[in-house]
Amino acid sequence: MAVDLMRLRQLVQKAVRDLDFHTHRALDELCPRLALPPLPPDGSKRQRLEACLASLADEDLARTAQLFLGEERVSLSLVDRFALEDALAEAGPVVEIPGKLRREIAEALDLETLVYRADRFERLLGRVFGRDQWVILLRSLIQIIAPRRWRPAR
């Protein structure tokens, strides 16, 4: 958990430092919306943001990160956005889903509705998981959903 919190802090720090393109007045309005500590009245934008980061408590990191993701006046690159989302997920609670429930969900899925073209689906799995990994993943999916008798598109 400490490593996840450290990673989350690094990502929030980067996002806060990237706010320095805003004016001083815009920062004064934006920081409370992001649940950031009050900015000191004096100093450069960089100094004010650094002071704000220094007073940001660990217990406020997740809320601030979540607000960054939802704030339209904050521009995060896709890489930074995905990293922040991943760090939030890792720092949050783990939800255990029992195998029986996973099987029941898999049985309830109608794959004909979800997958129209099996060949395209397999190519996608190959690109995402690698050539060897998608075969393993597909076989495990088929074993879970065996009663559904998944048929490839004709």
C-alpha cells in the first residue's frame, strides 16, 4: 500500500506542477476545486504550487487525483491520465469476486451479441495480449463459457 501511495503522490505532484500555465487568479480558483490546500499569497506560480504540494496530506491524495480526472479545466495527457487512473485503482480497496460469481456472469453473457466477428476479436486479443497470451486467454474464456457453445462468425 505504501508503494501505491508513493506512486499516486508522484502522479498528483506531476499533475499539480503542470498547472503552472494557468494565471495566478485561475490557480486560486482551481486549487479548491481540486481539493488542494490553499496556495500561499506570495511567490511565483511554481513556488506557490510547490508549497501547496508540500502541505497536501496523504489521505487527500485519492480525492485530489479523482478530482483531477474529472476537472475539465485540467489537461492531462493520455499517458498521465491512464497512469493516474491505474494508481487510483491500485491504491484503492481490492474487491474479491468469487469464482462461482465469475462463472455465473460468464454463463449469463450472450457472446453472439458481444462478439459479432470472432476473427476480428481474435486479432484484437493478439494485438493486446501478444500472440501466445491471447490463445491462453481465449481458451480460459471458452472453458468458463463452455455451455454457451461459442461459434465463430460465418
